[in-house]
Amino acid sequence: MTQEGAVALGIVAYNQVSNSWSGHSYYLGSTHRFGIYEAELVALYSAVLNVQEAIDSSQLTAPPNIHIYSDSQATLKALRSCTLHGPAQYILKSILTKLTDMKALHPDTQFNFHWIPGHKGIEGNERADRAANKGRANHGNGFVLDIELRTSCSVTRRNLHETLTAPMRVEGNTLTGLTSRTARTAKGNLSSIKTAKLLESVPRATRCLATQLRSGHFPTTKSYRYRFKLTDSAKCSTCRLDDTIPHRIFICSRHIMARIALRRKILALGIRFELGPMLRNAKSLQALYEFFKPQISHSHRLL
């Protein structure tokens, strides 16, 4: 699992004999190095490693069936197809090698991998999520991995893409002196009637955010607070760039995972990932609200 700036995983085990749960967390590192796919693969590897250690420490005969559950269809598909190409293949190879070694030692044991939906109230999955949250919060590791994790190539490409393209989007979204009707519409300005109808169609909190984004008066940004001498600097503490609305949406590395989720939602609506078009659609406004909501809550806690 990932959160703003951090990637961690959680695994839990259920003991049928004692009817009890045990869990561990592992902090992989920054979202600049690792992604969700790597975390899910490492979680599978950690589960297999946990099973091996449990069998070895008990000095008992391995059970006939071992069941491992994951909410990641992509990792289970890669494991099932034994595809050793693509992202994080070294982790997948380590899983297959570990399974082969364990199968040689315990030929009568069957390893079964199952998919379960995430965030559906399934106890094991919810416990694993809580363990991952704990790992992100304290950057702690509940076990030791015997493989060295490498920086994700896909994450590196994504970071480069964000770095190279975000300034162009910001430039296009902060144009000043727009006079023509077409230009005003491109920037997100609609007629008063259309604007009123649009804002009436969204919840009150979303309506308030939309008004702030349209006016450029967003109180949680440091550039806005700096204008009223409420902070010592207008710079983002993470990126050292001006902390503006476009910076939050398109550039800031602190919000990279939230940005990825927002971009997916916007593109799924058939809308360009630009501020102007996003301000002209009720569903994209709601997606923007979900993007900014944690930032607003955090700002209120600070105040």
C-alpha cells in the first residue's frame, strides 16, 4: 500500500489451531523509489517467507494445503503465468525460486494463491491494511527480507515524466491576460448561468472548493497565506517551489500518489488532465475535491 510519500506493506497469518491472528508490516521506502506493484509483490514474497519460517520453527510436518490471499490481481496473474519480464521481475523470480525450494522439501504440500477484493470488510485484508498503515506511520519493519530491493524503473519513468511535463501544464493553466471568449472558456471560466447550474449540481463542500480554485484563493497553499503574512515563505517545504494550486495538482512530490489517482479518474471521464477542463465538469470537480480533502483536513488540524 502507498500513502503520500511512503510505500509499505502488511501481511497477516491465521492459525486455525489456536484461532488467532498474527501480523507484520514492512516499510519499503519513498514513492520516489517504489510503487504499488512492487509493494504487492514483496507482500507475496513475505507471505511465502513467513510460511517457510513457520514450518521450519515448528519442526512439524507441513500441512497438505497452504492458502495465501492477495487483493492484487496483477501480481497473482504474473505469478500464475510465470512471466519473468516486465517490472520488478527480480521479486517475482525470488517468489518462484522460494516456492520451488519449498516444494522440493515438502512435495506433499500444495500452495494455493487466491484473489480477494480489497476494502470490502474481509477481516484478513482489513488486518493487512492496518499493518501496512502502521509500517508507513513508523517506518518500521516487522521482519527481515533476504532480497535487496531495487528502485522501480516504472516509478523512475513516471517521476521523469512528471518533472518534464508538469511545468508545461502549469504554464498553460496560469496564463494571464486572457480576453477572448474561447480563451476564457479554456481556462475554466463559464457563463454565469452555466457556472451556477454546474455549482448547483455538486455538494456544498465541492462547490466551495470549486469557487476557491476558480478564483485562485485557496487558503491551504503557502503562496496564498504568504500574501497575508500568515507564513514566512511562499515556497513548498517539499519541492522548494512556489506552493500554488497548479503546483499541488501537477508537480508536488508530496502528493504524487493522490495525483496518480486523480489523473486516472479524470482521464476515465474523457477529460484532459488540465485545470481548465477539470473545472468545467461536475464529476471532475468531485474528483478534485477528493484530491484536496486530505490537504484541507491537515491544514485545519495545523490551525
